[in-house]
Amino acid sequence: MKHCKLNANIVPLSNIIRVDRNGKLICTYPSLILKKPGLYCFWWINKDDTVREILKSSNREVTVLGTKGSPQNITWDWNLSLEFVPLYIGKTTNLSQRMGQHLMLNTWSWYWYQNQFMKNFFKKTLLRREKLTTCQFRCGFEHLFKYYGDPMKKEILLNNIGFSYVIEKNFVNRFYEEDFQIGKHKPWFNIDSER
């Protein structure tokens, strides 16, 4: 099996999402292409020193459950100097639908229950089981920028997050390619509690 180049065609979210006059975010990506199965990645775009500083000063410390439920403190500090920092890699049978589930574009903000949501997400409680990985990108994004207000978070999302995808129709190839790409790129938000 030949491995795909997930970082070959990274598109800033500002190219595929627009803000309507009421402030709602609307995805404008061609749904015809994205209703196909494949792999995808959300990226932080390190386009200049100012943007690098935003990421470096974000809330990059997180606690997840390790072996036998022991808390593991992690600082998302690897790949900081790359032009594109991988944040989350996944596979799906419908790229358009999965992108919407991750972004939850018109759910601003989670901040009012941020602490409870993050606690549950990373500690495998009932809410974690309900949400699972369908919104893992959004959860990680909210954690990184939890000290920012909604308008600033929207700006950061649109201008500094990129998206890439590769169409892969074969289920078995998607399964193993996702594992390979996660191991290769080490995306921050793919780290989860151990079972």
C-alpha cells in the first residue's frame, strides 16, 4: 500500500467557511467531493512569528488518563516550529459530515460548560462516551483557546486553521492509513485516555 500525502493540499478554513451577516459560520466547501470516504487532517498554519506566538502562548497543557486511570500531564509542545502543525487526523465515510461534526460551526461557545466538558472528555465519563471523537478537534481547539472570547476564537479558527483530505474508498486502507498518518505526524488532539 502506498501512503498518502495528507499534508499536500492544506486549505485555510477561511477559504471554505464564510461568515454571514448575522455572524454565523457557513461551510462553503464543494459537498460533491466531500461526501466521499477518506482521511482528513486539521492543521495549525504557522504563517508568521505573530501566529507562532499565538500558538506558543495558548493553553497547551492537558491532563489525560493513563494506565489504570492515573492522570498524565501533557504539554502539546512538539512540532511547534513546523509550517503546518498537525492538530487532528481522522478517517470517515463522509468527509463533509465529519468536518461539520468536528467544527460544530454554530455552537459558540462551549465555554459556559467548558470545564465540565473538558473534564468529561478527557476522563471517559458519560458525556465523553456521548461525544466520543465526533468533535475531538473542536474540543481540543476550545481547550487551546479557552481564555479567548468567541470573536477572537472565530478569527483564530478561520485564519489559522487549515484542512486537508485524501479520498480513500477502501475501508482496510483507510483504517491502517489513519494509524500510519497519526504515527507519522503526531497530531496533538489524537492523544486520548488509555483503556
